[in-house]
Amino acid sequence: MKGWVRLVAKPYRMRKKLKTGEEREYTGYRIILPRRLVEELGLEGEAPLVARLEVAEWYHLLDWTVPKNKALWRRLPEKAKLDLCSKKLAPEDLCTHTETLTVLAHPEDLQQLGLDPSRPVTLEDLEEAVRRKVLAEAQSPSP
């Protein structure tokens, strides 16, 4: 199974009787694995699993192969599209116009250019930031 698998954590209430005889109610969470995932992993009985779980953002919940979501894709700003493509959250067929490349830079250098190093940076962002910096330096009086 390639890519992301959507799992839903459902709360359930459980009661536990304490040694004191008092009864307490706790909320637990269960995640049910889809059959196709179980079959692909070859799970039988108990099996140790390793998973990285995080709360889903809006774009995790969309199936980009559905026509109405493809229409949404066309309406998204270019910056949002680049962000989704760089994080591999959108299908490759929607991201054919771009390719994620690695540019080595110190985070401090990007911050000095006014860019956020924790976010994807496009070539246009970098060009604009350098242009602003060069203009600012040219306009400042030299000592």
C-alpha cells in the first residue's frame, strides 16, 4: 500500500474497578485498521506495528482523484499547491509541473532574507527575497 492510510481514532468509554471498590470511567481510543491494510501487511493475530500518528490537516482528508477535489486543486493558490506537492500530500499526476529539489542553506541565511526556513521556499520566493535585499543595500548610505 503506497502513500498515506487514513485511520480514525474513535473514543470509547471504559469502566475500571479500583482496589478500593470505587469505579472510575476512562476514555480510551481505538483505531480500526482497514482490511486491505491488514491483508497487505499479512497480519494474523497479534503483531507489533510501528506507526507515526499525527492529527490530520484538511488536505490529508481529501482524495485528490475525485473530480470535485481535482476542481478544488485548480482553484488553490500556487503556493498551496507547491506546499502540498513538496510534502508529497498530493498525487504525482497533480504535481507534474514542479519537482522538489534540495538547496542547502543555513536557516539563519533564509531568515535574513525574510524567508521562513520551516516552510517550502520556491525559486520565485528566493529570487524576490534576494532582489529585495540587494535593493535595500543599494539604497542604504554606505559608510
